[in-house]
Amino acid sequence: MEPDLSCAPPGAEPEPELLYLLHDVARLLRREIDRRARMHDMNRAQWVMLIRLARNPGLSQKDLAEIIEVEPMTVARLTDRLEARGLVERRADPRDRRIWRLHLTDEADPILQDIEMHRGAVADFIAADLTPAMIEATTEGLIRMKTSLLKADRAADAYMISAAKAEQEIA
């Protein structure tokens, strides 16, 4: 039996719809990355942390939590696991002793190389049936979508801040 590859909701005509496609592709991509991370006795969140720390050494746990969109306690637990494996170390912030700065150890280098290899393999796999023009158009479209969403997010944040200030002035 052929798998149902449509993105339509139950009972609807099976036609690709952009939002369902985006959601399904992202979900399937997360599953593939999870599978690959498990081969290293890790999870996707740990991989994301390692990648972010490689690009931005010395992030605080709070800053990292905001970047990867999880609670600070989640980052603390993930850091505990990575620290136990010798991949991450906490260093006290020189200006504020309450803040821990996260840094990768040299032991993280081989894992980061593996992660980059897997990222390249996944990128090649998902783009295997696409022409260079399709990849370019898809990338451009996704960048534009992301830009629109970020603008809307900033506008919503600005609105919430101004509404909170107005509420404080009334009180």
C-alpha cells in the first residue's frame, strides 16, 4: 500500500497546501535529525546546543535558552548531560557570578565534525530530486517567508510592550 504523502487535512481533497507542506517537511526533517543524533547517544536539542555554542562561544544558559526557544531549566539539564560527557563546560561570568557562560571543550570537535557531516548528508538527501534552480527558488521563498514572520513577530512584541506601558500608566 502506498503511503499517503498528501498534506491535506482528513476529509479534504489530497492536494499540497503550503502550510501543511512546511509543517510536514519540518516534522520529517526533525525526525531524521533525531534518528541521526541517537546514533551518537544524543538528541537533536543537544546537537542544536553544540552548533549554537560553536558559533557563539560563551553564551549564558539564559541566552541560549532564548535562542533555541526552550526554558532555561531545559538548557540547564541539557548542559548537565553535555558537561558529563566532557563536551561543554560552565565558566563563571567575570562581571556577574550568578551567570554561567557555556563553552565547548576540545572533546566536542569530533562530534561537531560528525554533526556537520550529517547536516550535509541530510541536505543532499532532501534536495536530491531538485534542480539547482528549484533549490535557489525554494531558498529565496523560505527567506522571504522568514523575513515576513520576523517582521510580524517584532510588530507583535512592540504592540505588547506599548500595551503594557499604557496599562501601567492607567493603573
